[in-house]
Amino acid sequence: MILHSLSLRPPNFVGFAGPYHFASHHFVFFFAPLLLRVFAFKFIRLRLCRAVALRLNSFWLRLHCAGSLRSLFLCLLCLGYSPVLMAETASSTNYSSVDSIFARHCLDCHASTDPEGQLVLESFDSLMKGGELGAAIVPGKSVGSLLVQMIEGRFEKEGKKKIMPPGKREKLNPTEIATIKAWIDAGAPPPLAPIAKTLTVPKIEPKVIPRKPVNALAWSPAANLVAIARYAEVELRLPSDLRVVRTLSGHAGNINTITFTADGKELYAAGGQPGWGGEIRHWSVLDGKLLKVLPGHKDAIYSIALSPDGKRLATGSYDQKIKLWDLATGRELNTLSGHNGCVYGLAFRPDGIILASASADRTVKLWDASSGERRDTLSQSLKEVYAVVFSPDGKHLFAGGADNRIRVWQISETAAETTNPILQAKFAHEGAILRLAVSADEF
């Protein structure tokens, strides 16, 4: 279509007013078609958008009434010297433009949570990994890239043509497709800088004093303080009169879970913006200094657990993932996948070898805390499980949740499948069980 529009025959000379017009346009009318045919192939290689091609066509149709300066501009335009075209081409080869297209059209099916065909389009790295059908793109060759075949509807599976997005979802327009193809043909370069996500919401001033609900509590005998998690801040209070000693502010969204270190000198608080992302903040309790911020998870964090040796931190999120962190460096050690619901509870066994997780998918899972290998799934619960805790000797595991029952399992040394029998299930409350704690003197 682009080649056809650039190959139109020049209009008839009849009706030109005077020798000036004929002289000034003689070169253009007889030699411009040759130039345009040559440079059309350049446009095809560069994958310029259809709108530019139509603009050139419009220039050509009006060429007979234009002056010599416009003719010169058209030739320069064909050579690719237009500042507008150069800017459009530069932006089309930037991954950030491609990422914004994926965000508008593709993440319903190709986010990290249960991605269609195991193809995740949330980041450059996940895109380059491809999916179950192999590589999604071939750098430098958009025509041969599986992704382009899918968005153009040229991909066939089991004798049927497939198009992405599927069904009645809005399809990519020609400009968006051209942007993706131009980026691939440019070699599929990585983003020039990390793509920062910003959440913009309208600011609505409350008409009354807003409530400040308590989302979580933690007590430190060593520090003799009670930590109260609220929206965007943690209050440190004295247990004697509940007087506020210090407020730790600056969190993004609700703080859903908090824990002290064993010596009471430091505190970890985690939460985030639902549907946006989670974060963990590491605080000094003595002076309220922020020591570290660990951005992690693709949704808000709802559970946290500190390893017995104080060297690792486990976090569970609404994104159904568990992450393990090295506290000395702040580096993410591992991501544990397997739950199909929010991870509401986490607990390390006292020896630090096994990690237990409670989830909205009605299961409790046991993990090797070092390798991330899943050891067993305890699926006796009837509804969401909110809380999990080990006995001090590590031989029993307790869990409770929305079915109002407390269940007890005997946990083997290895926690391998079929070696962790359930001992009992007791109806405990009229409502859901949100937290559990075990007294050390009972074991």
C-alpha cells in the first residue's frame, strides 16, 4: 500500500499558468517519480507509519500547484531529514513506547500471574524470555517475530488463525503495530533507563476526620514498645500508658504487617498500594532512622517473617508470590511460586530450615527456605487461611482462617509429602481467625 501510494503517475501539465511553472517543475515531474520509487524502499525498511505515507501521497497530489521550495522540501522529506519524522522514528525504537502499548492491551492475559502461553509482557526481560512457543521476537526481524504475527492475526494454531488480544478486546491500531515493528527492526534495544511507574489519583479532601484503623500490631519485650501499623505510618507506643514515642512515616499505602528483630533495635514494616506494588521499610527503633527500602512484589504485601538467625526475611503478597530477602545486602534471594491466592501468613520453623505459608487458596504450604523447593501442601482447610505458626520445638504447625477452625499438623524433620499428618481440627470462634500465637510454656 505504501509503495502504491508513492508510485502514482504525475498529473497532466495542462492548465499550468506560464513558463515559470513549467520550468520550475520540469525537473520534479520527470525525475521525482524515479526518486520516490527509490526512496519508497527506504520507507518500507524503516517501517514508517501509514500516516506518514498518506501525508507524502497528499504532497504528491498537490505538487503541481506548489512552488520550487515545496518541491525541495519533498525531496528532503524522502531522504529522511524531516525533524518530525526523525523524532517519531527515535521514539518508536524506544522500549518505553512498546511497554505502554503492552500495558494498554496485553496485561490482562500476559501478566506474571497465570500468563497465557507462559508469555509475560510486564518487562523487557520477561518479554525476551518468550513463552511456551519459544522466543516472542527476533531482534531485527519483525516479520518473522511471533509477537508481530499474533498482533497482526497471521499466527495459526491447530489450523485456525489467532489474533492478540483475543475475542472482543480492542485490537492494536496500525500506529501501535508500526511502533512495535520499528522497535524490533531496530534490534529490540533494552530500555534506556528503568521504567518508573507512577500512580496518579485525584486528591479528594475528606469532609470529616478520617479514621485511622489499626492494621497490625507487634510487641517487643526487649525494646519495651508496641508497634501499631496504620495507613502510611507506624506508631511506636509505650505499653504502660500507650503514649506515642515515635512515628515512622513515609510508607506507600497501608502497612499490613510489622515485626521487630529479636533485640528490639530494628523493625520491618511492609504493605503497599493494592494492585500497584509492595514495599518493605527497615527502621532503626532507637532513633527512627530509615535504614533501607526494599521494593518488591507486584501487589501489596500482607505477611512477613524474620528467620530465627535474623539474616533473612520472607514476604507474602496479594500477587500470590513469596519472596526471600538477604537483610545484609537487601538483595532478593528467591521467589516462591505455587499459591493461587494471596499469601496472608508466613512462619519460619525454629531451626530456619522450613518456611510455612498460609493462603487464600485454602492451603498451607511447606517450603525449603534455602532452595525454595515446595515440600508439601496441606489442603484440609475449607476456606481462606489467614494465620500460621510453629510450636517452639518445630514439631507441630497451627493454622486458622475463614472457616473458624484451628488445625494442627505434626511436621516431620524433612517436611516431605505424606509425612505431615493432620492431628486435629477444632471449631474455635464464631468468626474468622486472623492471628495465632503459641505459648512457649506449653511445650
